[in-house]
Amino acid sequence: MAAKGSSDAIQLPQKKYYRQRAHVNPIADHIFDYPVQPGDMDWSSLYPGFFQTPNCSTAGSGSGDSCMEASDRGDDAMEPCAKKACQTTSRESPETHQVEFADVGCGYGGLLVQLAPMFPKTLILGMEIRVKVADFVNDRIRALRANHESTGDYQNIAVLRHNAMKYLPNFFKKAQLSKMFFLFPDPHFKKSKHKWRIISPTLLSEYAYVLREGGIVYTVTDVRDLHDWMVQCLESHPLFQRMTSEELEHDPVVPVLYNSSEEGKKVTRNEGDKFLAVFRRIADPYRGD
């Protein structure tokens, strides 16, 4: 329930004003700002409700407008604040607040919005490479935060326009994440473009690095060939083990995965199939005690 009355509520953004091509070449050069190492990242610009930024006018307001520098609206949505005056001072130790869930290729942010009330104390980050789509999610989160200002809801979700295939270790330290989501990723049907797929043997090693032992990778797609590819890659990797159907029955996240995203809703409308595969990050079997 929104904290503001219906007459005062900020209107949510409309997707028709944020349309762009569905496919982006992840290998192409894009201009991104990124930290040299995870410790250099200023997360207060994305999660102002979890950090105190005394020198920022919006500290504690729930909007974070002065810190979320989306340089000329169409460059980098929710780009981390670069002002020296906005140095982070956490309410608690900086290690207390860190991103734990990453939705890679978050699209229009449907999963983020669904997970926010389920895990209100967990910082959840959506990563999206498309400019206008990331702008939409940015504006959607701003509106939700403003409409729930009195309750502080949706302070735990944020979006970052970035290329997870290239810069993931720049944002997350070893064993930081507990969940990663890959919902309806681009199938890249041509064999010559399989190297562009977000699940691949090489990238899985990076995901294993940022995931803690026991962390979970969720994948959903409506393309059978892509599903088989992702399962084969994950089953072949020594640091991932597929979870059983019995285990998934007790996971509250699984029911949300199918229809939270725009792509998932479209597949449902078209009565298409959806293929789920969930894997757990296990201990390195080759590491000595």
C-alpha cells in the first residue's frame, strides 16, 4: 500500500517512453564508469536509505536524486556519485550493508520490485546494459520510494547500467553474493554468437568467484536450446551443483521467477513453455583443507 494518498502519489513511468532495441552486443565497446576494485564503490548513491551521506541534501529522504547522477539522462542510470562531498558514512559498519542479490539483465525491473518486500533487509541490485531500459527502472524505483516514503519500502533495490560480462568483479568482492538471477537472457541463436551468451564456462568461473559457498544461481528461459546450453555449462563446472525439485519446493523465490519479468509475462500470454534450472555454489573440490 502506498504511503501517499492517490492524489499525491507519483505516477510510475510508462514503458512506451523507454523503448529501445531488444538486443545489444555485449562485446561492443560501451562507455561505463566502474570502480577499480569493489572497495572503491560508493553504494550510498544507490541505497540512500541504508547509508547516511551527511553532505548530500537528500540523505534519508528516500529519493537520492542528488547522488544518483544519471548524466544527461540517457547515459548511465543511477551512476554512482563522484562528488567528493558525498563520501559514504554508513549508519553501521560499511561491511554491514553490501549487495547480496544480483539480477543480471534485469530488464524493466519486475523481479527487483517483487523481491524488495520479500527481503527488506537485503540489498538487491539489477544490472542492465540497455540505456533506456535502465533509465526506466531507475525512474520506477524513484517513484516507488517516493510513494512509500513513510514506510521506507523499496530502499533496498537499485539498478546500475553496466555490462556484467566485463565488469562484475569490479563491483563484487569474492564470496559477496548469495543469489544471482538470469531470467530470460538473450538466446543468441547463431552458433557464432554463442560466446555472447550470459551463461558460459568462462563467465561461470567469475560467478563462482563472487558467489559465496551455498549461493544460488537461478536461470529461466523459454528457449529449450538455451536451457540445455545453460544446464550443460553449469553441470560441467566443478563449483556448481543442480538443486533437486524437493529443494526448490521450499525456496520462496522460485514461484516469483516465472512471471515477474516482462518477458515472462509475454511468454505466459503466448502460452509458451518456461524452463527453470537452479544451481548451488559448492565448495571447491580441489581445494585442500
